[in-house]
Amino acid sequence: MPVVCATLRIRFAAGDSYVTDMSRTAGHISTITSTSWHPLERDIVLTSSTDGSVRIWDLLKGKTTFQKHLKCSVVYRLKNKQGRRTGVACAAFDSTGRFFVAGTTCGSVQIWKVSKTTNSISSRPDQVIFNIHGGTRVNSVMYDQQGSKIASRGEDDSVLVWNAKNLRHGPLLTLKNIVSWYESSNCAFSPDGNVICATTSVKAKSGENGRLIFFNCNTNKRSEAPISELKIAPDGVSAVRVVWHPKLNQIFVSLSNGM
């Protein structure tokens, strides 16, 4: 599988010329920003791109492209509040694979129902909320394992937790001053969805340490203080990405020094 992804990225990076109608291209025409494997079907993968689209790829069915490894089966075109194309910074399936959530460069979170029709193009999300995170880029989005909550992390140093069934009610929880200087910085839910954690950035040679901060998700408050903080990096090193394994209940963190 890693070979397939590498081939996909190389071919997209080489890319075709930029065109308006992405249905006529074999793949993305700009930088790929994220990938997400289908939780139940091992031959389905989702990708997002700054070209304004999310694509679903099938490694098994139908005519294949990219050295006969995979085929783009569905294209989703994301737009901003003015109806113009917007770059997609991140996207992820829910635990059922029936929906995916995407965060855009214009500061929106959009939920899309996965189309059952192949070779189709979709332009209407199931839900959308605009101008969150102060209108800054949404760097990370994810569902909890229960599919009831969504977390988004933006360039405004905040993490927002949403009701996945109704984004329009506003965030259930707003976590501020979680400093991040990396576009790849994210957050992670605990396996039961009751806790969320996020990484922090620090300046080099500052004497400060990158941390992992934990918050309670089951609260009636709109903002919340941390329930725990762990210094997990050496002095002057940031904590960048975190993964909380849903079955092993173990946490993996990557650091800015390559560890």
C-alpha cells in the first residue's frame, strides 16, 4: 500500500496543467494535503487537495490509472461562502465510512455524505459552517469513534469540538491558546470520545517544552481548562502530531526534532 500512495503523490506532483473542470483530470492538479483510509473497506482511500477537491479512490474496481494501481471514483468540489472554489487542507472519514469531514483554507468545516455512485461529481455538502477559527486555515479535522463529535484545529491557536449532527449550533467546546506553528498540527480523541488532546509548539532555545494537553469533552461549558498536561519534548522542541489508537488506547506523538 505505501508504494501505491507514493506513486499517487509523485504523479500528482508532476500533475497536468491547471484546468477548471477537474472531472477531466485523472487526479488532483495541486498539492495533496491529507489522506484517509476507509475504516471498513481496505481498498478505498480519500484524498484532499489545495485544488479545491476531495477524491475517493478505488484500488480494486473498474478501469485503473496511475500505473494500474487505482482509480478516482468520485470527485467532491468544495466552495467558500461566496460560491468560489476553496482549497481543502484536511479531510477524514467517520468510523462508518458513510460520511467524511473536510477543513478548508478559507476557514470552513464541511460534512459530506459519501456518494454510492461512481464516476460522479458532487458540489453540495450535507452540512457546512463558514468562517470558523477566525477565518483562518483549518489544519486538522477528525471524528471521534462514536461519530457524534468532530474536532477542528485552526491557525488561530484554537481547537473546536462540534456536534457532528448539527454544526449550526456552534461549537460544543472552544479550547484557546493552544499554540501551533505547523500546518500538520492536529488533535486526537480518546477511544471513548470523552477526552481530547492537542500538541503545542515552542520556540527553539526557549527553555520551554512541547506539551500534550488533555481536555474533558463532556462538559456544559463553552470553554474549558486542561485536565492534564504532559511535557513530552526536550527543551526548545515542539510537539507536532498526535495519534490516539482507538483499540490499544496508546498515544503516539511526533516532535519537531524528527523524533
